Amino acid sequence: MRTLIANGTIVTADGSYQADVLVDGETIAQIGADLAAAGVTADEAIDATGKYVIPGGIDAHTHMELPFGGTFAKDTFETGTRAAAFGGTTSIVDFAVQSKGQSLHEGLGVWHGKAAGNAVVDYGFHMIMSDVNDATLAEMDQLVEEGVPDFKLFTAYPGVFLSPDDHIFRAMLQTKKNGGMILMHAENGPVIDILAAAQVDAGVTDPIGHGLARDSRLEGEATSRMIRLAEVAGVPVYFVHMSAKEALEALMAARNQLLAQAVGRAGRGGRPG
């Protein structure tokens, strides 16, 4: 199936310009001005006059059919990816979940089963890692080779996803060997649970209690702590979402320090010795 999208304004990372796009199957086969006049044939032609033609979006953080707290995320892989396609998102990276006591591959297999034959856009997976041990550390190497290169760990949700610092540090060290990356959900979950219980005891059970129990300093503390662990391990760390000024300040300070060190190294290397 060859489709010619004609007369549109193509938008790329480098700028925008008027041109036609020939799509052959699932591949952009040719881009150029007035392709039909140049003899290009297609099974279908779309007139994009007055419209922008842009690359498909990639949503790198989705949760389809995620079980949590006795509930499930509303979207299935079918409904969620159909909505994504209507909005111009053509690829998602969802989070496969390793439950306590499972292997990483068992959790990944469950998510492949949810998506296969149901997703209407391209998809890949991050791996939520909730049980760090010798066996799952070895599995991390295998997953990186199989195309799942990052692993999400939590400093929150005791009894569900929370990993203690030494487990997180061991996972960080493993990514130094296999080239993967640790993704962090960083907030001090055990302390938040105490504050949340106090809100419930005070009769605050409306959604506002969720925010009141999450003092922004607890996100800042956990973010700073994970940065320090990554520095000691000598690996990068990616924070999947941030909502607190204190967390952002910790991240900016760490990045500025890395930049200053890089500039210093470049300066020393540039001087005759």
C-alpha cells in the first residue's frame, strides 16, 4: 500500500517546508516537491493543503491496565492506543510490572500478553522492578539484550513497589555493567504513609488528602538521595516525574555540578602540558 500525502507543510526537528511525502507500507519512502508530477504513483492520495504533516508522537510513560491498590488503570491497550492514535501519538512505552516473587521475564510476559493483538500503535516496555535479588539482577542483563533497557524502581509504596536503598544501589551497579538505566519514582514513601494515616484519622478522605500527605520536601529528600546513590555508582539516573521545587533544585544542582566538572576537564585537556 503506497500513500502519497501531497501539498502539506512538513514539520521536522530542523524546521518546516512545503513538500510531499510518499509512504510505502509503514515506511516513509520519499520526500520531495510535487512527487506526482515527477512520476511517483500511489494507491491512495491525501491532499494536505493547509495542514501540517508531522512525525508521529512518542509517549514514553504510559500505564495501560496497571493494577494498583485493588483497582486498574482505566485504559486497556486497545482503548488507550486507539485514543493515542487519534491524537497523533504512534508509539508508546508502557511499564511492565514484576510483582514480588516473580522473575522479570514473568512480568514482562504478562504485559506482552496484554498488548499483543490489542494495541493499534507501536509499543515497547520499561520494566518496573519490585524485587531485586541475585536472579533478577542477572535477568537485567538479558532484558537489555532483548530491547528492554531500563528499569523503574520506587522509594514509595511500602509492601508493593518500594525498594530499599541497598537494592536500588545494586540495580544501579548492574546497569553500569550492562548499559541499561535506572528510572526512579522518588518520594519518601514510608514517611508519606504516616502522614496519610494522620489525614485519615483527622477525617480527611477526599482527594485533597493525597496532596496534603505529600510534603514537597519528601520528594526533594528522596530525589537528592537517589542522585547521591547514582553518583557513587557512577551511573546516570532518570526521574520519571517531578512535582516539587525541592526535587527540581536537587536535580539542577547535580546537573550543574556535572557540567562544571566537564568544563574543567575540557579546560585541563586544552592546556599544553
